[in-house]
Amino acid sequence: MIRIAVCDDQEMTCQKIRDMILHGEEDRYEVDLFLSGKALLDRKGKYEILFLDIDMPGMNGIETAKEIRREDKKVKIIYITNYAGFAGYAFGVHAFGYLLKPVREEEIKRQLNEALEYMEKEAHRSWMELFTTKGKIRIPVDEIYYFEYASRKLLVHTAEGTYYQKEKISECLERMRPYGFAMPHKSFVVNLDQVKSIRGYDIWMMDGNWIPLSQKKSRGFREELNLFLAGRM
């Protein structure tokens, strides 16, 4: 069953949302209710989807989500609020979506279906184990932007930040090539799916950074990128 939490300081609102979630799908979801951010943080176990009110006394929904994100990067947070202007704050905690009160059942069902579709895609993602200076980590391949060799260390630039590991850039290329990575420069191995554009001999990545494209490798890299993009169409 899919574990879902609903957190709102109004008990009636919590119960109403739970009823809408379970309507016709009682065997699919398990729903727990919380009346405060603190109560949610004191919970045991993790949830896959969280419906979270913004405006709560004490610890509000944004503060609660920040605490949750320290331990749980995967839970899909769907904010419920009376105000439309909070969306900018929601991006800071990687909110999956938001709903305005009064919430309707069709909106709840739509957000649930979108979250479940996303979770299914996540389950089929390719993952990579990295042996970093902080220990072994496991990360989705599509969250790796590029590898950079500098000062005798291999820097791994990812959506979560930059890690360091001991590995030769040539070994990195051979290991990552099957996942759609290529070498545009002797010091870089990039995720072709994260390439935004090429301007002259500058490769612009989705994270906003740019990587040099050496003249020697330019033709081969461009061909690899074109073949990769053709395979995605």
C-alpha cells in the first residue's frame, strides 16, 4: 500500500482530505493524520506522499518540510494552502505540487495520479554507486551533470551538490559511457542528457555551468551528442 500523511491544524480538514483520498480506493492507500508539524516530525517511519498545510501555528508547513527534507529526499510534498503566493517558497523544499483551499476531490486525485506516475518512473531509473571521500553513495544517473578531473581528484557535479572520488578520468568515461556520457575535453565527462546547448567551443549544461569543448574532440563529441538526441526522439 502507498503510505500517505496529511498534516493540517484543522482536524476536520484532515479528515475531509483523507476521505477524498480513500474514496473508491481504500485498498490502495494507507493514510495517517497529523494536526501539527511537530507531530508529523515525531512520526515513526516514512511516507511516500505528504499533503501539508502551509499556515499552521508553531511550526508552519515550510519549516516542517525543511526538517523532513534533511532525512527524506524522496517523499512527494503536496502543499495545501489558502494563499496562491506561497509557490516560490515551495520550490525551496522541492515541493511536488500545491492545491488551494477549499480542495476538491478531483484535484486530490489528479495530484495523486501525477505523484504515482512519477514514482513509477523513479523506480525504473538507472542508479550509480559512487565511492566518494564521504563514503559510498547511491545516486540516480540522471542527477549527475558531469565529472571534472582537477587537482588529482575527480569532482562529481550532481543535483545534490559536488562530491569527490579517486578515479582516473579515462576509467570514469568507460564506466559511464553506457549511460549516455561522453568526453568533450580531457578533464571532463558529461551527461549528454544534461547538455543544454553548444555555443562555439562552450558547452552549456542544465545546471547553468559551462564546460570547454576542445577542438580536438569537437567533431566526435558533437556526433555522439547528435546520435544520443536522435535516439531520444
